[in-house]
Amino acid sequence: MSDLDGLHVDCRHWRWDRPCAPHKARGRTCPGCPEYEPYRARVLVVKLAATGDVLRTTALLPAIHAQWPGARVVWLTAPGAVALFRGNPLVDEVLNAAQPLATARLAVEEFDAVLCPDADVEAAAFAGMARAREHRGFRLDAAGHVVPLAPAALEWLRMGVDDRRKKANRRTYQALVAEALGLDAAKVGEPILEPAADDHAAAREFRQGLGFPGRLVGLNTGAGGRWAYKQWTLEHQRSFLRLAAGAGLGVLLLGGPEERERHLALRAAARGLPVFDAGTDNSFGLFAAKTQLCAAVVTGDTFALHVATARRVPVVALFGPTSSAEIELYGRGEKIVPEGLECLVCYLPICERQPHCQALILPERVLGAVLRHLPEQESIGHP
């Protein structure tokens, strides 16, 4: 039903329980509204996983809209990733997979297409529950099996369960997943994370309060808890702070709540140097806005990498247990992989090799990469 007694319930701006944005801002009403924008398809994306993984998958949104012009896109995601979509112009609604309402709505609503890029039982179960004219990627069947729905999805599944295939792969995540979902890889864009105006304002105020006029390089100090050796060693991080200061650079420490103690230790080791803490309890928007203050960011294969790419900040990315080939830097930055190790891309949570992969990435090499990728001019406090 697209029209209910003159109410355009199929409009992109429609809200069932409150006035729409054009009504509040400009007094528009449904009959004859010049901002009436009916959607022509309904697409559900089921992507749970870690926040960095969800963020990089937003790069597929332009390809989704190219496949279904005028679509209303609903994204079902994990609770921790819901806030990533604030301000995202290509997603109309976000459903929290942990809320009963999400399950209830999937039992009632019907979509033109359901896209599930992960061979994950939970995500595939949600995808299998959703009613749609077409399913792409993966869904769960009655036997509890995750079913790949195309040859490319089967290949993506095989890669996920076979370390040898994973190590041999040379294609990016975005290209692999676009193919698994039957999307045009040429239409895939970049990750989308849009800080609000007040996030940018707070970041500019923070920058002005540092009292340091030079360029800032972001150092993401953590790497999540799944793979221990995605995180650069504390010793190398300390050395990098000194080397960066010697090159006339300030360093902005980036991290989350798990990095609070590490930031205290790094600041203590860098007394007298231009080393600053961006804080470890920022919202996604404020973290992105502070990341954008940096002329470049040094990070492992983690959330901050995808935030930096979303905000178009050059990245020097350090790799060890995970695949560097899958990561797309969009021509801004450099990947550093330890030399002389055959065990890279092992996806082991921890290993006993000494020195391990991250210990072999020397601070001097990282600083050299940073200096190669610094923009010619820095715009402090990007708009």
C-alpha cells in the first residue's frame, strides 16, 4: 500500500510515529508535497560481525543502490555497530539484531532482496528468516547449514575455512564480497562514516587546545582482542613516538577503552614530546572526526584503519596474522608486512614464534612510510 487516504507511506521521508523531516523543517504535508520521494525497492542487508568489518562493508552501498535504484535500504547489524550508521545517507533504517523487534519485523515484512555477505550461522539465520523475492550471499536452511547462493559465495565460504586459500588470495574484501552478492564491483565505493557537525566542532576545539601547531600523525595503539599480533608492540610504539617527534611531528594516540592503560604508559614514556591522547571513550563520530585531524594514521588491521579510509586519511597499515591483500587503502597509504616470514596470514589468535611478526616491523620503517605519504599541506580541523 503506497497511499493511505492521501498519506504517502511509501515515501523515503515517512515516519509512522512522528512527523517527517520535511514537515518539521519546512511545513510540508503529504498531499502535493514537492519532496515526495517514493522508494522503488526494499533491500535488507544482514551484516553483523565486528564494527570494523561492518564499516568496511558500507563501501558496497553505492553498488547496492546502483543495482536497485530508488531502494529503501534496511541494515540489520550487531548492537555495537548500530551507531556507525548515524548520518549515513545511503541507509534508511538500522535494525538491532539483539532486539526482539528485529525478529518480529523479519517475520512480517517482505523485501525485494536480502543480502547476507557472511557465512556466519547467526547472520545466515536472520537472512533465512527474512521473506524476499530474492536472496543473495548466504542463508540458513532447515538442516542448520549455511547455504552459499552463488558460485562466488561458495568460493568466499571456502576461503573462510581454508587458511591456504586465504593466504593465496590477492583480491580485496570489497571485490570478493561484491561478487558473492552479485553486485557490480565497479560501483563499489569507500566506507561511509559521517561525523555530525558537533563532532567536527568538538574535534576542532580539541585540536586547538593541544598547543601544537605542527602536523599530527595518528597512532592507533590497539587491535581488538581476537588476534594478539595485529597489535604493534609497546616497545616499538614507544620508539615511534621518539622518532616522530624527531621528525617534527606530533602523535595523536587513538584507541578505545581497552587501550586506556597503554595510553597512560605511552604518555609517561614520552614526557616532553608532542604526544597527545585523543581519549579512549569517544563515540564513533567523534573518533572519526579526531582521526581526520591527522595527516596520516599508523594502525594495524583494525577498526581505526577503516575509519581512516572512510575519512580519506592516508594509512600506514601493519600486518601479521591477517591478510593484507584483502584490505583496500584506496590509493592512500602503504601496507607494511614483515619480511622473511612464511607463516604470515596464519589467522592464529596467538603464536609462540619469537620474534613474532609485529616485533619484526621496525619503527624506522614505519616512520619512513609515514613521511612518504604525508600530504603536501595539512588542513587542521577538517570541516
